[in-house]
Amino acid sequence: MTTASAHVQDEHAVQTGIVLIPLNKLKKSPTNARKTPHAKAEIEALAASIHAKGMLQNLVVEPELDEQRAHTGFYLVAIGEGRRQAQLLRVKRKQIQATEPIRCVVDTSNDPLEISLDENVTRSAMSVMDEVEAFARLIDGGMNVEDVARRFGCTVRLVEQRQALARLSPKIRNAYRKGDINLDVARAFAINDDHAAQERVFRQLAKPITHAQSVRSALTIGRIPAHDRLARFVGAEPYEAAGGRLVRDLFESEIVFFDDGDLLQRLASERLDAMRAKLGKEGWGWIEVHLGHGQIEGCAGERLHPTTRKLKPAEKQEIGELEAKLAELDQKLEDAEEDNPLWADRDEVEAKLDALREAARVFDRKLVPHAGALIVVDRDGRPAVTRGLIKRADLKAIAKLQKENAARRDEGDGKSQSSEPPAALEDDAPRLTKALTQRLTEARTRGLRASLAISPHVALALLVYVLLRQSACSEDVPGVGVNVRPVGFDDDDSVEEARNAFAERGADHELVMLGACIDQPIDKLLDQLAILMAETLDLTHDGVTREDKRLQQMSDALAAALDLDMTRHWEASQDFWEAAPKALAIGALETAPSVASLGADERAGMIAAFGKMKKAELALTAAQALKDGGWLPELLITPTREGAFAVTAAGESALAESEDAAA
């Protein structure tokens, strides 16, 4: 056997034992049992380790022989191919020369396949906890995290994770060695450095412990998860700037906790107070804050709506430029991936456009002190402000002021029509096109007529109301054509059949028809009156002018009186979604059962994916996801009638439980 300092001097002379062989004379052995290539990260880690500490293990090689069994001067690596590749990487990085002498053991007595297999099979991996404690001893001995990562060719995060496990209670580390907990559970214990808390949770749970989330939940009681609405509302940066500490799970990057709940509440209150003060300067009579979707006590179904003031030339120009830029970006992003930086540009342009439009919307200053505003923090932590809410106690005062305003306008121009610019029906919903609004209100008119036709009491009340308005106020009721002349409309078949059956009784002569009517009992006349009143309805509109607003209010009032369920008369088709704004489709999809049932992260990812879809694909997705789901756009939703009982989600759950128990 030669000494470790011996070199291969004659390329055709074969030495055995420990020798130094130039790196460029080493080849991968074709008989190596390991056929799967080494991972790139593994080779890089080996290269870093060798660079820091030298090669701690010799390579085992055999001489390469030609067909005549003569030595070619090269050696085949049976054990240590990964280390050979790591040295080649060091050559590429110019850390060593290609002729760097490598310490090898030349083995000509053992089968190279067998020793290659033996080296990969019989060795046992080091226990994770042993590795953790060894890393900790290195750091305790003076190395920092970066030094350890560099010398062992691993990431700083991996070393920090090992350090977190090293800080576990000795009892928890011992439980891992005994098999009472698995590695995921050990990692979950690392969320809290308090040994007493770790051991208390360990005692409470049945062994073996296999559910990491149970451990993590028990150790983070009192901390606020980062996905909580209040945490999102405040934000991590302002919280940390105020001295708050974030607790991050080193093993699950998406798991973050706000450690100081009191500080979080204070910061949230300060931000809400600032929003309240800003709203107060606008002159609202009252301002309420709800951290969620609460109900406002005593609030009426009506609300004030802003009008859009005349835009300045500079504002018109800027809005036009932003709209053109938005259209250009939409075209570029038609088939773009989610990580395309143009999405951020689009969000910025859209935000500027929304801000300009919002700045042009104004409320009547005389009415503002009699109404209020609501600040809501939604589940994603986004604040939303709703202005113009009216409490029932203020309805008379507002009605009086509106009447005075109308009288002053009439005196000023001698006209009954308002001179104010048109205002949209909603101030916070995605704007529908005129054509789409007309389609929806046509559908609702059809539903109202069908419902009124089978509701004699409401029909009679409506007739009395119309006649009273004409008699006492000399005013017509919008949307009701009581002259009486029926409005031509494509009604449901049931309405047409009932109408025709009654009319045929006196079709031969008008006096015969009169006699037929006189011969009918009152209940039959009321039934027919309902049908005839239904024929006078036409509440179709474009959703633009003040008269359109009055039509929608009348439509809402009738829908509430009739308990109209528009899901029986209309369904959101793919054609509808192709015509509707993308924002409306995405908002509706958030309520779909298949999306609402997902976890917060999955739901956010799904909603983000909806935003990247083409219009046609999104329309098809919405039509399928919301089919038979009972979804309705705002224009078709029947408001709860004042004084009526509304069944809440909790009530529905209780009713379901009661029915199950009865069954």
C-alpha cells in the first residue's frame, strides 16, 4: 500500500491503496448502482462543504482497462460520484484546477457494483434531531447562521429551521426520538419557544401526536392570525413599526401571527377614528363602524344617492386618457400569466380612474346632515364606506327637504322634470350598460306582472293608490299605465291564458261583456282586476335618468309587497355574463357554494384566477357555477318589506335542525 502522499506518476502503472489522482483522470463508473442523477442542490451543498472543510471521505475507484486489459490511465469512481461532480463544479467556479489531486482508494479486489450498492444501501441517515443538536453546538461554539449555511452548502432558512427545533424543550426532542411525535408535529411545537407551554400541550394530547395543526392551535391561543380581518386591515408593516412582534412559522411560510392583540386593536381603532373624522368633515349626521357585516338599528330601506357634477375639461381629458390606457392594458393582458407585471400597472390605472369618478359624485348638502355613513371592514380586511344611509326617524325631514327642493326647481324653470344631471341607481356596484339594465328590468316587469295577476288584494290596493294619486295630487304613478290601456308585453303563458279565458265570455259584443262582468261574484272580479292591473305594468328602464330611479323604486316597492322571487322568472345565462362587467361576475362567483366552501388561501387564489380569465371563459364559468344557485343581480333582488320578518342564516340553520329532528 502506498502512502497518502503518493501520486500517479505513470499513467499505465496501477497502484492500489490510498493514492492522489488528478481530477481530470476520474470518470463515472458504468457499473455504479446509482442511476438516478444527483440533485443540483445536493451537488452544490457538497461543493460548499468541500470548499469549507476539504474532502472528508475518500473516493473508491478502480482502474479503467481497455479491450486488451491494459490500464488506460483513467480511474472509474465506484463510490463518491457525487463528490466527483462537486469537485467539477469547483473547477467551473475557478476554485481549483482540473488537475487537482483527489484522494482515492484504489480497490481492485471487490466487485465495483457490489461496493457501490453497499455504500448506498447499508448506510443509515442521521437522525434529524441529532443533526439539529449538532448544528446548535456549532452555533454555540461561535459560528453564526450564515457561516454554518456556507460551510454545509445549505440555505440560511434551513439552518434557522434547525435552530428552531434545537430550541424545543428536551422533553419534546426526546418524544421525537421515541416516536411519540412526528417531524411535522415537532415543527408545530417550534411556533412557541416557551418550554412550559410546549410541555403542557404535549401532556394534554393523546400519544402518539400526529396532527400538527392541533399543536399549533393550542400554542397560539391569544395570538391573532395574519389572515384575520383586523390584522389585514391594520397591516404587518404599521403593526411592526408600532413595536408589535410578528410570530412566523419557519416551516410554513404562510403561517404568521400578530403577537400583541391589544396593540392590534389600538391601531385598528386609530385608523377607523381617522376615517370617521374624514367622514365627519363631509357633514354626515351620524357615522357607525362595523367590523363585519352588521345591521344598523333603525335604518330605513331608502338611502340618499349622489349625483355626478359636471366634469371640468381637464378631468374629462384625464378620464379619457385613463380609459384608453385601461383598454390598451386589457388587450395586452388578454392571455397574460398571473405574474405579468402589467397587472400591477392595470390596478394602478383602474384605481386612478375610480378616484376621479368618485371625486365627481356629490350629495345634496342640505340632506347630508339628516343621513349617515357606515364603515365596514370586510373579511379581507378592506375598509368599505357606504354613504347616504337614512334612519327611519329622519325620513320625514328628508322628504320635506326634497319636496322643498323640487318646489324651488319648479319655480326656477317652470318644469316638473328635475334639472339635475342623471345619477346611477347604485353608487358602489359595477355599472351595467343601458342595454343590460333594460333586459334585467324587462325580466323583472314580467315577474311583477305574473305575481300581481294572482294577487287580487295587492292589485286592488294598487288601483286605489293610483286613483288616489291622480285625484289628490294630479300625478301619475310611474310604471303603471292606468288610463286604462294595457301595455303590450311578452307575458308568461299563465297570465295570457287567464286573461283570454275571461275575455271570451263576452267576446261577441261589448254589452255582453259588461253583463258577463256584472254577473260575476266579487271574488271573480277581483281575480280579473288583478290580471288587468298586471297588464298596466311596465317598469322597464335603462338605469340612467332620475325617472329611471323612480321606476326602480316603484319596482322595489311592488316586489316587496308581492314577495317576488325572481329566481322563478329569470336565471343568469352565459349570454348575460358575457354582457355583464367582469367585476360583477367575479363578485357573484365569490358567493358560489363551490368557491365559498374553500379555505381562505384557496378562495383568494381562485378569485385571482377568475380575474385573469377571458370574458367568454369567465362567462361560461359563472353560468355553470351559479346555475340553480339562486343568484340575482342587485336590480332583481326583492328588498325586505318594512315590518316583515327576515329569516337569517342562523334561523335557516335552526329550521333545518328542527326538520331533521322531526324526521
